[in-house]
Amino acid sequence: QKEVEQNSGPLSVPEGAIASLNCTYSDRGSQSFFWYRQYSGKSPELIMFIYSNGDKEDGRFTAQLNKASQYVSLLIRDSQPSDSATYLCAVEGAQKLVFGQGTRLTINP
Amino acid sequence: KAGVTQTPRYLIKTRGQQVTLSCSPISGHRSVSWYQQTPGQGLQFLFEYFSETQRNKGNFPGRFSGRQFSNSRSEMNVSTLELGDSALYLCASSLDGRTYNQPQHFGDGTRLSIL
């Protein structure tokens, strides 16, 4: 079992809709969770981080964490074509960040 | 505030050679981590440095090594290059790293191609 799992996609969402990205992790001791966005040919850019169970909102982005289910998600409201990218889930584990393979998101105008 | 700076941006080498990549963290950041990104394996952790000491290491062969200087700048070295070392090498810095809950910020990466 991979330490951090994401659906590789591609996930296609119409412009203006809500995009939902999911991530599961295996290390129950993990305390910190991060979402990065990576455009093609670019480096990962930090979007959100969450440490506590529940929801954390920042503009159009909402991160959700459920430690009991070992599940973290990212919601993007009012999706824009500029949101088309690969989204990487990262989990702190064994004193390092472990990344999922990423979900490729495409927003269709 | 300047971001994480990696040099060079692109590098072409041949098998058997060695290469050194450089990373300057965000001012005030003392933790520097290195990652290898390939289409097949995704982002994989290489090692992390804090106060000139390697604190953590990923599952890479000894050909991959690094160091950190007193100004927190870091270098990564790969010796006896193999075709499979072709990848994007990313450096990320974080503020303190005494806890591991510090968000890491990435540089633009060095794209290494092995011929």
C-alpha cells in the first residue's frame, strides 16, 4: 500500500463548478497535511495546509481533514480554467513530507 | 522577499559524470529538503538538512549526497550519473524544521538530462 494515495485522474470539471480532490494516507501518526498545485513544467506551489480535523477555508479553496478516516480533501469552488493543473497531496510522515502521485485537474470552459 | 533559488535551471550530462546542484533557501529559512521528480515515480524525498546537518534521508543510493553551509545554502551532488537519474530536482525550504509542521516552499527546480 502506498503511503499517500490520490486518484491520478484526469479529473474534468466544467468552469464554475466545484472540483473535489481526494487523498488518503496510511500513517496514523501524521499531523500535517498540505496541498500543492503544479502547472506543467513548473515547480509545486503551496495552496493550503491543515493540521486539525475539520474544514479550513482560504478564498475559493477548502481543505478538509478527517484523521479517523485518514482522509484529506481539497475543494475548489467556482473553478476557473487557470485552476487546470496537477494537485499534489503531501503528508508529514517519519519526519519528512511524503507526496501522492498527484491528480491532474482540467477545467473546461 | 526572494523565493527559493536553484541553479542551474537546466543541465545536460553524460553517463558516468557527476553533477552538483545548488539551492539558496528563502531568507531566514534554515531547513532545506531535496526531492527528485520523475513522471513514473512522482516526487520522492532525497534528504533534508538543518543547521548544516543531514537529519533525514530517503531511499536513494549513496551516489546521491548533499551538504548545507552555514548560510543555509545547500548543494546536492550526484556521482556516476545513470540514465535513470534524468529528472527534475527540486529544493524546498521551510522556516525552522524543529517541528515538521512547517510548510515547505519549492524552488523552480533543476532539470537534469543524462545522455
